[in-house]
Amino acid sequence: MSVRGAELVANVFSFDGWGGKYRMSGDVELGAALASRLGAETHQRALVLEGGALEVNGEGIALTTAGSLFDRNSERDPVEIEAMLLEALELERVFTLHGALINDHTDGHIDTLVRFVSPHELVMSWPARGDPNGQTMVRIHAQILCMIEDHDLNWTVHQIPSPGVVLSDEDAPLPASYLNFYIANDAVFVPAYGVANDAPARIALKSLFSDRQTYSSPARHLIHGGGAIHCVTHQEPALGESR
């Protein structure tokens, strides 16, 4: 959802139940129905794309992952996919990372791996002791640093502690991430999993959002179903604002 002039504009992408894992009646029609309810100008897009698969900085640059964009649209050439995305969202550049948290049914949504906190600042997780996703986080960090160097980007990378080990009722690792926070007008809601790093992660994020209050929001039940705070919310820009 974005604003063009005095009108709300909605790009409605296709949805395939996270690569066919979870299909429910009505899912495909929901985006257009919501856009219509809001009175938004609606554009149907042929690409399969979920909201959590894309992170934008507000200045024409987006981050995504290969698993949640290119694998979802494998019948198309990657160059075509990128061109379609640039045109649909009026972007200048899309950077693609490779990696996903263990047992992440989204195949690597970017909102669990790295987020923008301002147009030129990124925040990512650094693994707590024993985190089963430690190697993935280190590899993502290396990819980001290479991306910044290769493209001469004036970006700063911040790190917050990861949750460490968060297990399901069956003792399987859950894809818990503090990066799945939600930014509201005056607040930031950070997932909490009932582990030691809940408070340190929230405090670290608070230092990056000095203009907002930062709250921990229980997310253990959410992560059992898949996802956390950012996954179950969606911002709507106010008319008169461009976001």
C-alpha cells in the first residue's frame, strides 16, 4: 500500500500459500478485497510475493531473498522477475540475499533476517551462544558487507542479539527473530519469546528508534504457528504522506 498524490494505491500480488505449503480458500482474493474496502486504486500483479519477503528503505532500494522471491516465481527468468518488481513498486534496485532460518516455512522472509531502521541504516541479528541459526546469521552479515562494498553504499549496519534457542513443543527449533518487529506511528513492538535476550534486544532496538517507544510483545504462540509481530500486521499510509 502506498500513496500517490491524494489517493491510496495498492499493488496486489499473487499468493500461493508459501510455495504451496498452506493453501486456504479465499487467500488469493483477500488482497483485492481489502484494497477495495479501503477505496484504494488497485493493481493486480502477476508475481507471487508476500509482504514479509520485501524490505524497502523508502529511497528506491529493496532487499529480498532468493528463496522467497525467485523460488516462488521459478517459471520466470530472474531478470524478468526483478524488472517486474522494479516497475510495480517504482524501485531503482533490488538486492537479493541467500539464506533462511531453520524451519522457516516462508523460505527466508527478509523480515526475519535484516531490516531497515532508516534509509541508510540496517539492523540484523548476531547469534547468541548456541543459536542453531548462528551460521546463517554470520553468512547474511557477510553478504550485506559485500553488498555495501561492491555497490559503494553509504549504509551503517547495527547488530542486536538473537533469541538463541527457541524450541517448539516437539523440541524442534523455531525460526524466532527479534527482527520481526512492527513499526507504528509512535511505537515499535518487538517480539518476545520468554528467553534471556528479550530485554537486551528490545533495549538495543530502542537506541535505533529514539523517536518512538519500544515495547516487548509476547510472540511465542505466534512463532509456533509461523511468524511473529510483523507477520500479522500491515501498515497503512495516511493520505498526504508518501511511504
